[in-house]
Amino acid sequence: MHITSLVVHVLPQALAPVAAGIVTIKGAQVHGSHPAGKLVVTLEAAHAREILDCVSQIEQLDGVINASLVYQHVENWQSLNQEVTHD
């Protein structure tokens, strides 16, 4: 499982339509926005190629200036199914 966060810079007037477009992309979530034209987005996918495809889809939305990757984490599926204990 690949989990990636990014900041998407958009034209301020395109903030709502771009956010709406992003949530239609499989594995994409919008976690926050700023009226100046910034969106905080996470992507989840099984493979890195899928992440890159999602980023490409975001960059092609009308009003997007840039999509900047901030962080990527890879976790194997087995560890995601393990119970977390709090000591």
C-alpha cells in the first residue's frame, strides 16, 4: 500500500471545482483547503504507478497550477492488518 500526500496549487476561483474533481479519483481524499488556492490531498494505491497516474489526473484538472508531492509511505498489506497495541 502506497500512501502519498501532496499540496495542490490551484487558481483561487477554481478551488471548489478542482476539489470536487479530485475526490472522483479512486484513492484520493481532500483534507483541507486555503482560499488562496491550496489543497491538502492524500492518495492511496497498491502500486507507485497508480499514485503517479492519480497525480497526472490531478495535474490535468482545469485550474490546477501545480501538484507537489510532500510525503510517500509504503506499507505491506500484512502489517496493515495487524492490531496496534498501546502499552
